[in-house]
Amino acid sequence: MPLCHPVAKRRDLLFTNSTSYTRKVDKEALLLTLRLATVTTLVLMILALPLAGWLALGRSKLRYVIEALVALPIVLPPTVLGFYLLVGLGPLTVTGRAIIRLLGHPLAFTFSGLVVGSVLYSLPFAVQPIVAGLRNIDPRYLEAAQTLGASPSRVFRAIALPLVKSSILAAAVLTFMHTVGEFGVVLMLGGGIPGRTQTLSIALFDQVQNFDYAAANHTALWLLLASTVALLFVYGRSLFRRNRDA
């Protein structure tokens, strides 16, 4: 009897029906991923607005150093960031031991730990679009408000932020979708525990490792569709605004 070629076997697995157990894991991973992305986006929007305002409108010489540090996760391998977070939040460091005493358990391999890692890893996607929008504002608007006696914080809240609403929306969408697609950081810091730290990207990896190509295809298509829709929304809205202003 001829042996089935491994490649042909994997190809056939791609079109077979996944088991009910796998579908259950996918649902848990989807809900956890959406929860993680939502919490991360909310936290980063709170942090990114004042930070972006300081980077774009401030005059401190430290701005360029902080801006470089903010952008570091873009070029840094996510596994590197995940490794240092895993060590830093564990019992081997002063910070990790303080967290354990405060919470009663380490942050590693918990949802809270994933939030910490996701916030750091997605920080540039929240900050950079807002910084770019603020730097495109005509400085005469801000100078006019300052000459009328408005404080810098009021100028930022009342003048600058309403002018960069599109940039803030783009930052929120990009942050959300970037968190949805995270892999290296969440794997290193969370370990991919089903129902606790297993996100969709980790579930996809596990499905491929188990040769469950039908389930992997389903998960990958969902991620591809969600990412495409998000980018179409961001770029389509930007194009619509340019055509409207023309």
C-alpha cells in the first residue's frame, strides 16, 4: 500500500472539519483576544494623549530620547520584550517581588500580565499617529490661543485635540488590531494557557503544531479579515476626509 505523502496529508487536513473541542478553544481565544485588545486600547488612549501632546508640542530636549524609546517596540523583536518582561515581573527582581507581595501572585502567565506586555508593545501605534497629527496643526492656531491667555493644557484640550480627532481614531484602531495580532510578547509572558492567556495568534500556532489545518485556516482567515477591514476603515476615512476638504 503506498504511503501518504506528508505534504499531501497536511493539504488534506486543511479542508477537513475541525473538532468541536478546537472550535471551543477558538471561541475562548477569540473572547480573550477581544478583551485584551479592548483593555489595552483604553489604557493606551489614556496614556498616549498626554504623552503625544508633550512629544509634539513640548520643548524639552528629552523629547527625542523619549520618542525613540516609545518607538523601540517597532524594531525590537517581540520575544526580546517578552523575555525581559517575564524576568522583570517574576520573583528574580525587586519589582517582581514587590508585585508578588502586593497581589499575592506574579503577573506572568496572567491576563493582567498580558495587558502590561500589550501596553508596552503597542505603545508606538497609539502615540505616533497622534504625534503626527499634532505636528501637522498650523502653529498659528495654538499661538493665537496662547496670546489670548489660554494655558498650555487648555490649548491642548480645547484647540489641539479637536483638530486631530482622525489621528486619535486611527491610533485607537491600529492599537486594537495590533494587540489582536500579537504573538511573541503574549507567548513569552503568558505561555498560551487555554482560557487564561491563549489569544487567537497563539491558538493559530497551536493548531498548526497539532496539524489541525482546518481550524488553523478558520482562525487565520478571521484574523486576515479583521485586519483588512480595520485598515480599509482607517485609510478610507482618511481619503474621504481629503476629498471633502479639497
